[in-house]
Amino acid sequence: MRWSLRAILGSLQLPVAALGLVVLVSTWQLFGTLEPPPTGSDGFAHGLAGFFLLLFGVAGYAIFVTGLLIPPGPGYGIEFTRKQR
């Protein structure tokens, strides 16, 4: 059986979207459990950690959206109509 490029990319739609969702949820959870900076410090390390968590969250969201934008293959993935895109 020969696979077309559309079928191969279509089979990757849901795994890529799931990866992005896992990164986004784990980043949100890590940000929620981030401890406040100790009293008397300037909070630089806390702010830097928050900044990198923000970058990871944006990257997870971008991966999730990119996964949903991959066109579905025959029998794979989530199909959107023209009005939904």
C-alpha cells in the first residue's frame, strides 16, 4: 500500500495537536505552582522563570494550533469546513 503525502501529514494532525496541548497544560501547571520570591530579594530569578514559562506556553499554543491547521488525511484527524477555518 502506497501512502500519499496528504495521508502521512493527516495522520500527524492529532499527535502534533496533542503534543502542543500537553506542553501548554504542563506549563500552566508549573506556573501555578511557582513559589513567590523570598522576602528581601529583587525577584529577578522569579521573573526570569515566569518569562521562560510564558515562552513555553506560547510555544505550546503555537504547536497546538499548527497541529489543528494540518489538513486531515482520508479517515484521519479533525475536518473543518471553510467557514470554520
